Amino acid sequence: MSEQAPQANAVPILLPQAGNSMEEGTILTWKVKPGDRVKVGDVLFELETDKATIEVEAEAAGRIARIVVGEGQTAPVKTPVAYLSESDNFLEALVDAPAPESPAVQSAPPTTLPPTSAEIEMPKASRRKASPVARRAADVLHVDLDAIRSGSGPDGRILLEDVEAAVRTAPQPSSPKPAPAPILCATPAMAGGSRKPMSKMRKAIAKNLAASKQTLPHWYLKGSIDAEPLMNFYRREKALYPCSLNDVILYAVSRVILEMSVFRTQIDGDDLVQFDTVNIGMAVGLEQGLVVPVLKGADGRNLKGIAQESRRLIESAKSGKVEGMGEGVFTISNLGMYGVEEFCAIINPPECAILAVGAARDDVIVKDGALKIGKKMTMVLSADHRIIDGTMSAQFMARLKQLLENPETIGGAA
């Protein structure tokens, strides 16, 4: 009986899933050591994913009793990398974790700890171990996971590439062979071009967005606003403190999402998960590819606070650290600074929607029944039709238009 008391206090620290397609990560540096006490929110370690380097914070307070995945080592998502416990002796009985000699993928040692909700993978159509994105792809592509002999992930876990391989090797129904496609141009080698492998970031972007486009029922709603009041408001605020036009749009969007809870909702299996705070992703284009740092708690900040935090997040992303990745409920992608008038964006899973913002451009607008030259801005909402219906999207766009055409109603730095 004496050994049961500490068990309730032993808490596993799990490798987080920072992005819907992330299946493993590499720990770069630990910021704590065994014996240290941590509070909720303390930075525990730096984690390298396919897309970026992020800082992982403590979700529970306690004492670091054991680190089981060392620096430079890789582990699957949602597996323990360390433990919080008040008893070293108790951990000795549970965890046999000698430091591995190579940075290969490490499976967490088995323990008698009760699994957390994050570790429990509910059985669906198959009992085989498979990543969430692999299961979704298998559903869409009608692939039987039980027919895949062995996955390429840790402990035979089925990954997205295993599902894609099953599709490629599946016998095709007999049908007349199509005529060979005509050769339209020379190969890169023949044309004097070059070939190089995709970077890890580019592979991750390709996999994540391909899965999003194939598995999420996107639908689109376009709207335009009279941007003259917005531009005037932005110039007045910018004269008082550093801010961007995108900060003002993000500020207005956060207010609409706070009012409309469906836009801070995600699908988890057969459940709809609604979040209390408004965490908004900002699509940032880097030389290596696209990343989406997340501005957390946008609903609790004024415009000046949003401007300060967005600047910090963008600079951090440019230096290689993408903060809040995978924690957003909605993303804004703005290409207006490049003169793009309108475009459709792909939803960033597991979020339910993304707003594509075009340039504020000179155009003829109708105001009070008369034509005049003014500023026009077009925005396109891409929404997951499983969660968001037409009426909801129309209400979102109408409310956003109202705020952006009357920006003084949402206030500035105050």
C-alpha cells in the first residue's frame, strides 16, 4: 500500500503534437534537469519538428523526477519524454530509461501509470496503430488499415505514407488503358535544369496541406468592403505606435470569433471541441516555406497589444522558432502587401477556417446611392463545411465587414 500513494502523483510529460500531421519530434535542448521544480507555463524543452523549433511549456506543476528522452533524440508524439514525481525510488521501479546511444526514434518505456486522455487512441474502423492523419486519409481513400502488413512508424504504427503506398500498390479494376499522355516538354535533365530533394519543411507543408485539401470539405465565401475608413483608422493608430494593417484586421477578426463560438471549434472524432479563448494563426512566408505562429488570447488584447505580440511572433518565426504551432482556432493569410487582389487559402488543420485577405486597392464604390472613387478590399473565407454552414459563414463575413467599415467601434490602443 505504501507504494500506491506516490503513483497518483507521478505525471508523464508528453511530446506534444504541434500540428495535425506531426508524428514525431526531436528534443534539441532541455531547459530543466532532474530535481528541478516547475510551474505551469515554465519552458521545459526546445522541440524540433519538420516545420520549426518550438518551446514546450509545462502543463502541470511539480518536480522533474526523470528525463527519459535526451537531447538530440526523437520520439513519437503523445509519448512520455519525462516524468513529474516526488519520489525517485518510485520512478526507479516504473521507468528503466538508460540513455540511448543513437538519436534514432525512441519509444517511451512502458509504465504502470494510468494513461492520460491524450494517450488514449479510441478504436475506429481498425484496431491497428495509426496516426490520426493516416486514419483520415484511409477513410477518404477507402483503404483497409488491417490490410497494411506493417507501418513504417515506431512499433509498426501506420503513417500517411503507408496509406499512400497501399493506394499505389492496390490492384486496379480491369479497364481499357488510357492513351499515353503526350510529352509536352523535356525533362529537367534534358532542358539543362536541376533536381534537388525537398526540404523537411517543404515535405511537411506538402503533406499537411494535401491532407487538408483531400479530407476537409472546403467551401468558400467571398466579400468586399469599403476599405477607406479602415485605411484612415490604420494610419491614425500607426502614428501613435507601430502597427500593421494586418494587426487591425486580426483585431477585428478576434472580436467576431469571440462572438461566434463555432469559429473556435474543432472536430475530434465524433465530438465538437469548443475553445474558450481566441488563438489566431498568422501565415508567415519564409524563404524555406510557410509557417503559422499563433497569437494566443487575441480576444484579451487591445490593438496595441496585438501589434506588439504579432511583431514579436513574426521575428521569432524568422529566427527559426514558431510559437504556438498547432494551437490556433483560425488563421489569417494576407497577401495584400504583394498587390494580390483576392485568393483562396487552404485550411490549416485542425482549425475550422482561414481568411484570405487581399490588397486595399483603388476602385469605384457605391456609397449613399452615388458612385465614387475609393478603396476596396476583398476577403475570401475558406471554411470546413462539417462544422460551419452557409448561414454561419455569411454572418461571420457580414459582421467582419461591419467592424472593418466602422473600425472606431472596436477601439484602438485603449
